Amino acid sequence: MPNIIHAADFHIGAKFDFLPPDRAAEAVSLQLSALQSFVTYAGASAADAVLIAGDLFDTPDVRPQISSAVFALLAKCPCPVFLSPGNHDYYHAGSPYATQPLPQNLHVFTGRTLEPVALNDGKTVIWGAAFQDNKAVISLEAPLDPSKCNICLMHGELGGTGGYNSISESAVIGSRFDYIALGHNH
């Protein structure tokens, strides 16, 4: 199995309306520092891939200054970064994933069904999908290659009922993925 680093739900760009303006700005700065630490950790760990399972941003229409800073940090990651947009940062025509230049090492899944991307190791396939609205239903069905390590990346709630891509334990077991990287439950 490849060395992967899995994270989700950074919610960068949250407004922090409950804080005074100076403290809200400090909170956003701390979010960016956390992302920087995450990227540094991925490099120090010699990760083969970084998986972000949704809600990197707190809103689907994050301010360009925030998304530019985030993409600049992710560009420093020494390995490929795979991202599956979630219910807060869902993929749409006006999202930063569609309107801003993305780092070359970042692959953002954009479809509502699982699609494969092979790692350069020739042994691993990352399967991912995106929320395209604040609710989604994404099937775990995919034509997996049993000779490869198949990793699923998506935002979803294990055992949930809220419409945020609820995934049952039996669906996970029946999927035959080697690893399922989820976000949402935090």
C-alpha cells in the first residue's frame, strides 16, 4: 500500500462571525498555518499522495485571496494532491476549483460518479467524485482492478441520514476498496 496522508474538513475561509474582526483574521491565519504544517508533514513523511476528502474551504464561493493562498501552499507539496469537493466547497462553475489556476500537483475530482486516476507507481488507483451541490449521493460502485491498490476519496457521512452522501457499513464492505478516505464526520 502506498504511503498516503488523508485529511478533510479544514473549512478554510470560515467567516468566524462570532469573533471580533481582528480575532477572526487571526483564526483564518491559523487555518492557513495548519495547512502549511500539513504540507510540511506530507513532505517529511515521504508521502506518495495526499488525499483531501472535502470541505477544504468553508464555502463554495471563497474569496480569491483565500483560495490563491491555499493553492500556493498546496503547490509546495512534493507529492500529488487529490481533492474531492464536499458539501461546503462543492464543485460548480463559479467555484475556485473551476475559476482559478490550480497547482500542477493538484487533481480535483469534478464528477458526481467515481472516476479513476492512477498514481505514477503503476500499482495504485485513486477513485474520486465531487459534491456539485450542498447535498449528494455518490455510489461506491466502480470497476476496480483487483491487481491494483484501489483507494476511494470522497466526502460523505458513514451511517448518516442527512443527505450528505450517506454511506452504510455494508456498502463500504461490499465496495472492495482497499481504503476509503472520507470527510464530513468531524
